[in-house]
Amino acid sequence: MSENDYHHAAQRAAELRDELQRHNQAYYVDDSPLISDAEYDRLMRELQGIESRYPELQSADSPTQRVGSTIASEFAKVRHRQPMLSLQNAMDADEMREFVERLLRFLGRDEAIEFVVEPKFDGLAVELVYEDGLFVSGSTRGDGQVGEDITGNLKTIKTIPLRLNGDRDELPQRLEVRGEVYFPIADFDELNRRRAEKGEPLFANPRNAAAGSLRQLNAAITAERPLAFFAYAIGVVTEHRSLSSASDDSTVSRGDEATNAASGDPVPAGSVGAGRFQSQWQVLETLPRWGFHVSERIRRCRELDEILRYRDELNADRDTLPFDVDGVVVKVDSFALQRELGELSRSPRWAIAYKLPPRQEVTRVLEISVNVGRTGAVTPTAELQPVRVGGVTVSRATLHNMDEIERKDVRIGDWVVIQRAGDVIPEVVKPIVERRDGSERRFEMPSHCPECGAEVVRPEGEAIHRCTGLSCPAKLRESLFHFASRRAMDIDGLGAKWIEQFVEHGLVSSVSDIYRLTVERLVRLDRLAERSASNLIAAIESSKERPLERVLYALGIRFVGERTAQQLANHFRSIDALMHATIEALTAVDDVGPTVASAVLTFFAQETNRRAIDELRELGVRFPEVAPTTIVETGRALGGLRFVFTGGLEGLSRDEAKMRVEALGGVVVGSVSKKTSYVVVGADPGSKLAKAQTLGVPVLDEAGFLKLLDEARAGDHPF
């Protein structure tokens, strides 16, 4: 593995993590997905591939390690006793066959396994908690670990029992039930009809309507909407002590639980406190007796062909079902086998979602326009003759990028097949070449951004064209958030919430406008008191003194992360020298290859970007030159050494420690392996210390770490 390959893998992994988290936010919190399920899966698989090849690049906050996104601040947080994980996907019969064969190999058996197959409802996953048969709380899936407390809203749903059927002594002391809140299609159509009459925006699909209804701060609004609930799993179960066989604890322990596939929920596997349940089928038989709705379309299957037939039957009935489905959930029935199979970091081994084919229709491409996304990605979009697809009128469909347009040979005027990928985002599948009459035109990507006029470029090795403008209106919010972030200009208090308000009220239309804000202008905003406004202005003023490498990173130049920004600052020492650097001078910098050099050159070649830098200077941002005495002459003293930090350091922050290592050419990684050079241990270290000791990796306390840095600067350490 070359250092260049590793560098590019690390950059790509960071980009994928950011992009996937953005899409998680859009899907789970904003209820407004930006890409199709299939495209999301491709990005996830790419990240999983990189982290598999380079385990040290896997971070604790990677989307491969968790599900969903952050929790909306308006709702109280609820930590799930057991995580609500997600499922692997099978897109066709071959992938389904591979899944079954993989299970048999893992178990070392030839005989068939019994499965439970269920519809995969397209709604919002929730957890309901009952104590002594009474509904006491309910929450969303959230990020898989922590959800939102929406108890009041859930109580308005008539198909959720507030009291379970059965005598108190026959019911568990505590019962967690997991399932899907959905919007019946007929009721959804009626809701949209009423909203249209009032001139209100329509919901895109029943899932968005269900999610939006459940996340109302006023439960009275939720009560007006006829939501419904299907139960499909149980979580932790606690029996009354009088019924438990346990001598001192009647709660199911972690080692006695498996995981439920329908939402990745933990299911008591039938030992302490949950001996009544030995299988998923038994759970689904019991839940209706307690008062829950369970789908009538569940079935047990022993052969792959039975699963494939079930999926075909569900697909054939799809348009007549009273609720939306987007696949089939296939689970190993036996909890004992579930325990034996175990789970991966974010999904159970023993369950899979077998997706239904996307719905397709034929229409005509009237024009191809481009949209500029919040990260500057310029995406071609087909403007279509409106057509109904899966119950929704579609007039636009993504074409992804120029490679896709050329590969599919889509032209303006073509008749095309379109589908709602993942039943949400419309996309063009293919043109119908036989219907061409010669009037069709090929599309050309514009050379300049339609939003700001900056040059549109396609970085080498990428499929996406990008706007190079620093203050492009289309990507303004993203640029501002990055510019103000802790590792960039570190403007304390200037987070996403205030940036959104500043943009909406016209106070900020470029990064330089941040430095035009005043206390007088800020206090006019709702909920921003004079003291808070003064603190924010003070933080903005303080940021003008940030060192050059932080300012370079804040500018958001493509491929220029923190380490590269530091290398550029140390090498060129001033913003002016960097702005006038040639491609040869740029590639002479450590870790700067042709791709990064080209991105830097392109950024500073844009008149809009040079003007933005001039405005920042005029407003007091210093862009301080790097003095020769502060440049680390032994910049490669720690070259090739890999550091891992665990526990809290006292004399400096984790970020400062990382910057010092990188300034001397070292690398900071997130996990311990045989390749780790040192593990630096602070207060309350985690499991990384034990792993280091097991692998024989050298361990340093904070004093030893600082001594090593001093020796590295002096060139005295015998690395």
C-alpha cells in the first residue's frame, strides 16, 4: 500500500462519511430524502469497502457503525435499552440466494432453516413501552441508540393499545414493542386533497406524511391525522418476579437476547424473564392477543423458492394494498439460531430486506436543467412531461452526472423509462431509442455556475461537476457552517440554527458577511438576546486572528483538509504566495499530488473567490503570515508513525494534540492495530489501552507524549 493510496482512501472515507450523514439527516430527521435508496446503498457499500481495507480509518461516528441521524432538539431524548439496528438489503434473487447460503455456511449445516417473511412497511419505526400492561412511553428510532420522545403523539393513534388485553399477572412487568407507524393510502390521498384545497404544500408520499405527523410539537395536529400502527417485534421484556425463574433478576440480560430483523430490534431469546418466547413466529402470534395489529401477510418459509414466491405475490398485490410497502423482511425464525448467528456492527446476520422492484412509467424529456447542491455539486435534472408513478405525479427526475447521461445516452426530447427509486426519488432508467425521430438534442454541461457565475469544473477522477465559487448562493449554508466550524474559524455560537436564520433574514449572503454583522442587527431576530448577540459578535471578532492554516481550511477548497492546509501554510507562508503558486510549486509540497494541486489552482483562479478573500481582508481577517521560527523544520520527524489517543488529556485538547503530531509528520488514527506506533493515554482510558497492551504497542502518558514531541522537534529522538 502506497502512502498516496492511503491518503486518497482517507480523504474519500471522510467525504463518504459526511455525505452519508447528510443523507441520514435528510431522511430520518428532515423527512426529505435527497437521493434514492439504491444510491445511498452504493455510497454505504463504498465506505464499507474502504473501512474493510483500512480498518484504522473506521471512526466511532462512521455511518457504518450507526443508523439514522441526530435527534431534533425540540423533543426529549430517549435511550433505547437495546439498539434499533438496520437491515442489509437484497436487490434480486441472486443476492437473496447468497444470503441463505451464507447462513447455512456460517451454521455449518445442510438442512433448511425456517424463516418468517413479513411485508416491509414504508413508515416510521417506533418503540412502545408498557409497564404492567399500561402504555407509558413511546419514541422514534432516532439514531438507533437514542430516539425522540413522542409519547403524546403516539397516544393519538387508535391502533396503539393504551392498555394491553389480559390479566396483569399474565402480562410482562415491562414490555417493549416495536413496529411501524404508517399512513393508510386512502387517508393519505384525502389529506393531500384537503391540503391542495387550502393551498398548502402536498406531502410527497405516505411515509413523509406519517413522519411529519408524528413529529408535530402539538399532539392535537397528530390526532387529526388517521395514522395506524403495525407491531412486528419486541425489545427487552421484564417478567414479574413471582413468575420469573431467576433468583435475583427478572430482566433479560444482554447475553440472553437476539435481534429482531424487521427493524433490527433486540428480541428476548427465551431464557430469564422471557421464557414464553422461543421464536419470531411465537411473538407474532402473541402480540394480537395483547391487542396489537400484526400484518395478515406474514408467513413461514423453509425454502428459498417459497421466499421468492412470497415476494412476487406481494409485488403483484402492491397497488391494491391499503398501505405502502417497499420490500419483504426475511428473518430466521428461531431465537436460538439468531443468537448463534449474531450480528454485525449495524445489522443482524440473520435478517435481510428483500426489496421490491421500483415502479416504472414512460414519459418524455422536455429539457435538461442543472441544480447546484449545498456542497457545490452540479447535478443534471430531466424536466419531464408530467406522469403518475406509484401514485405520485412526477415532472422531474435526476440524471446523476454526465457519465450517467452519456452511458445511458439520454437526450433532450427522448421518450424515457422513469422509476421512483426506493419509491421516493424519480430517476431516468433508459431512453426508448426506437421512438427517436431525429429532433432529439444532446445535453452539454454549462461551463459556469447558473447561480453565481463561477467556473464549473470536473475534478480529475470524479464523476461530479462542481461549482468553484466560495460564496455561491446554492451552497451558502454549507459553506458558512464549514467556515465557522470548530476546526476552521472556530466561531463559538455560530451553529446551523443561527446560520439558517441569518440567511433567511438576508443578513448573510457570503462568508464575508459574517464580519459585517453587528449587535444591533442581531437583536432584531427572534430569541437572540442582546447578551447572546454580544457574545457572538465577540467570537466573530476573535476569529479574525486565526492562523493561516485554519483560514485555508475554512475556505473549503476541494480536497484541502486540515493536514493539507497546514502543509500549504508552512510551505508558502502567506496567502498571497499560495494564490500565485504554479502547479509545479504546489506539487512540491508534501502530500499534495496533482489532484489537490489542481483543485487549489482552480479555486484561486476564480475571480469571485479572489474578491471574497479581498473582502475578508478589508473586514479585518488577518491571514497572518507563518513566521520562519514557527515552521517545523523537522516536519517529517514523526513521518510514518501512527498515534492513537484514549482518555482525556489535561494540558491540551485532543485537537491540539492531533495538530502537534501532524505538524511533525505523524498520523492520528482512531483504532489500535499492529501498525500503531504509540497509544497516548489520558484520564479514564477506554478499551484501546487494553488492546494496545495485548498487541504490545508502546503506551505513553501525557508527560511522555509531550517529551516525545520535544525530542522530535529537536531531532534527538531515535525513531
